[in-house]
Amino acid sequence: MLKNLPANYVKNSVFKIIYKKTAQKHLEKIANWYFQQQNGLEKRFLDEVDDVSDVLSINPFFVVRYMDVRTYVMKNFPYIIFFRIDEKTNTVKVLSVLHTARNPNKKYPK
């Protein structure tokens, strides 16, 4: 079911997208939860993750939120994607995916 989870994402892009293990685990847990809620909802979630990967691979220069960590807010699901850019290697490293309404005291990913 969760074979579509991205690990390293490259399309026709400038930046290579790498999902760190923590982010992969978050995505798997979220997709599993959506799968249990409604048939096909996990696919919609993973499709939006693919869309976010497309956006970040073309232009990842969103506002820096904490030190060098940037964020992207998903449009149809209540999650924020935390990532760093390595301009030397043209790589975007996705660090974490967090729910927007959960513990606001949770620390930013390192």
C-alpha cells in the first residue's frame, strides 16, 4: 500500500529531494492513518506529497523558520514539511512532517 513513499525524488528538476528516515516514518504513519479513515484518502495525501516534491525540486527557497530550516505548508492536509537546502549539492533534505494542530511546544527538527 505505501510503496509510493518517496526516498530520493528526482524528476525534471534543479534540486534533488531526499526524505530523511524520520520524515519517511512520519509520512508512512500519516498515510496509514488516512488509509484507516477513508478508502483512497492515503492516496490523495501521498499525491499531495508528490506535488510538494515537485514544487521543492523547482524552487525550495521558502521562508527560513528556524536557523536554516524552511517549511512548506500542505494545501489540502494539515501538515507542515520541514526541510533544509544544500545549494552545493542542489539537494533538498526533508527532515520532518508535522501536524499543524499538534503540540506547539514540539521542537523544530534537527
